Amino acid sequence: MTSAHGIQKGAASLLMTTLMMLATAISSRAQFATLVSFTGTNGAGPFQENLVQGKDGNLYGTTTYGGTHSDGIIFKMTTGGTLSTIYNFANTPDGANPYAGLVLATDGNFYGTTAAGGASGFGTVFKVTPTGTLTILHSFSGSDGEIPYGPLVQGTDGNLYGTTEAGGTFSDGTVFKITRTGTLTTLHNFENSVDGYDPYGGLVQGSDGDFFGTTTGGPGADFGTVFKITSTGTFTPLYSFTTTADGWEPEGALIQATDGIFYGTTVRGGASALGEVFTITATGTFNLLHSFTSVSDGYEPTAGLVQASDGNFYGTSSFGGTDGEGNVFEITSLGVVTQLHSFSGADGGPDGDDPYGGLVQHTSGVLYGTTGGVGSGGEGTVFSLNQGLKAFVKTVPTSGKVGSPVTILGTNIGSATKVMFGTKSAVITKNTSTYITTKVPSGATTGTVTVTSPGCTCSTLVKFVVP
């Protein structure tokens, strides 16, 4: 006779097996498409790229190499994959090798960095218009930082914030603030033995107004750190990775999810030393959410995550997957992982390989990303992944006082009849199919922004903060 304990044990084993199969299965929902193959002349190697949506609904980004001078480009791409080069870098004086992509600021222009070139060869900060007019805002000299790998973020004060991987007082990297007219202030100089070194990823501004970031190394065990810093430079270490079990070398930027918790990745470490996804609170409480445990599971996630309109998180691993060349995955807040696409470019597939960069969700709901290698053109790709996720709208900026201007990005939001900040109606000052301009209405409080139009009744994924 089979014991009740045996039945329970067997049922538990079957349940675990089923969950593991679900967690590692390739999702049948995912519709993958290669949109662009870089050939060198139109760009090469969009390595740490995170695409950004412009007011016109197109996607903008950079490649680290290629273009007219082989020093990298800035490009515009329609959601259907039509690519236009809007700027070619030439090393001096404008910089070379943009790694991290762009940020759309409240003035409608894009801002970014180059990791090399400029007046001293240590990299630059630049502004570029949607039509490709570029302005150099700052050239790093070494003492104020060098090699800005990470992306910029615009703070609620209108200034731009970022990191340099090296340079500064101790040559271990810096955190900086720069105005949109080019006045740079060094907020923090990293010192290896004290607070870490090589802040490879960029920053994210939390809902409390502070900025959060990571270093890839130091102090102590030399496995990296998580930190926060105020807009005036008050620096607080939050967590030091101490063993390979809790992670090692966080390279991607953190994100703050709708639950208020920060999510991030490490390239190495975790249960099988293949990288991980972790969470951390604003006060430093750390949790290992998922360890990549096999080559087929994917490994070495160099980029951060994006929280999509279904509430789940999406990311890439640089290597592993079915063909060992990287994959796209979905992970829930409980740590359940689903593999969505495995790249095969090095084996002759047209989809590319080594997706070092992260994903972005367009307001249409579709996910977009890049690969750093191969593809039919041999120099990397841009791809889309349609999960059937719902459309949404996004505000630029994400906070503002009553009366302050706001741009709302969206898809098919033309002829909008209503814009609501919570329960308060806002006046529409301009309306196209891809963006709306308005102002924060009187009486508005922190809450969701909703647009009602014939093509989309859509809301923001994060609450608009009214201080």
C-alpha cells in the first residue's frame, strides 16, 4: 500500500518538476523579429545600448563603433525597422564610442555620453536634437572623471546625473551632475577600499528623490556594491556583495519597481556563479531573487531589467540559452523565470548574439532591444519582441508641481478627449498621435495619469509625483 507520505512526496515532486518546466520553457506568446542588422557603415556594436522612445514615436540609440569615422553613431529607427543615421562621431572634439544610449529630457532633446574622445580623450557629455544637431556639453579631463560607460538620467531638478567608470581623485570613478547647458559638478569620488570602484552602470532616481547605483568592484571582498547619493553629494553605501553566493559584479543600472523596491542584476555569482537577479530596498535590505543555474538557463546578465505593463520584469542574458549565445527572459516579482527567445546569430541565424544591452518597452506595448554581435550584417542587430502586452502612456518628466509643463508619450493618442491627473482634468495644449503637451492641473496629487482618445485609453505605469 502506498503511504500518504509517499503520495504527498510524489505530488510535491511532480509539482516542482512542472514549475521548473514552466519556468524554463520558451514562451509561445513571444513574437520575435529582427528589425535592423548593422553592417559597419550604418553602425556597429550597440553594446550596452538601451533604446529610448522619442516624442515622434520613433526609437533612438547609439552604436559604439561604425559609421563614417568608425567612432560610433546616433541613429533613429521606426518601430517597423527603418533606420536613419542622424550623427557620426569623429573622436575629436565630439567624442567616440558611445556605449550607453540616450535619455530623452524635458526639452525634447536627447542627452548622452561617449566613453572616449573629446578634448582630452577621456569621453564627453553631449546633447543632440531629434534631427541630429549635436552640442558638446563637457569633455572629461581625468581629474573630473573618465570613461562614462553608463547612461544619464534626468533628475526632478532638471539636471542630468551620471557616473564615470574611472578617473576622479582616486582614479576609481565618480558620480557627477551636469546642467543642460554644460556646468558639471563632481558629487562623489570613489575610493576602492572605502566605497567601491568602477561604477559601470548609470543611476536611477528613487521616489524619495535620491539616486541609486552600483559599483562593479570593492570594497572588502571586491565583488561590488549598491549605494545611494543625494543631488548634493551625500553618499551612503547600502550593500556590499561579500561572497560569490550573493552576487558579483553588478554592471547594469537598477530600476525602482511599482512596489518601491529596486531590482538589479549581477554578471557573476549566485548559486551557480552564472549571475543573478536581486532586489534591494532603499534602506539596503537585500534579497537574491533568482540565480541563473545552467547554460540553457542563460548566464551573465550585463544589463538591468525593465518592468513592463503586465507588472513583470524583462531582461537579457549575454550568453547561454538554447544555442549558448544569449537570451531574453521574463521574471516575476516572485522569481519565476520564463525564457522568451534564444539567440543563434553565431550559428548562422539572422537574430544576432550577445545581447549585452537591456530592453525598452515602447508605449505600444512591444519590447525592443539590441545584440552586440553577428546578425546578417555581422555587426549587431535591433530586434522586437511582441508579448501582446497592453499599451500605456509615459510622462516626461515623471514628477512636477501644479502648473509645470508635462509631455505625455503614447501610441495612437491623437484626437484625445481627456487627460486626467488622478481625478483632476488637465488642459491639452498640443496633441499628436505620439505625444500630448499639458500642465499639471490645479488640485492634482500624486497618482496615475490617464489619456482618453479614440485609439487608446491608456494610463501611466508609474504614478506621477506631485510634490
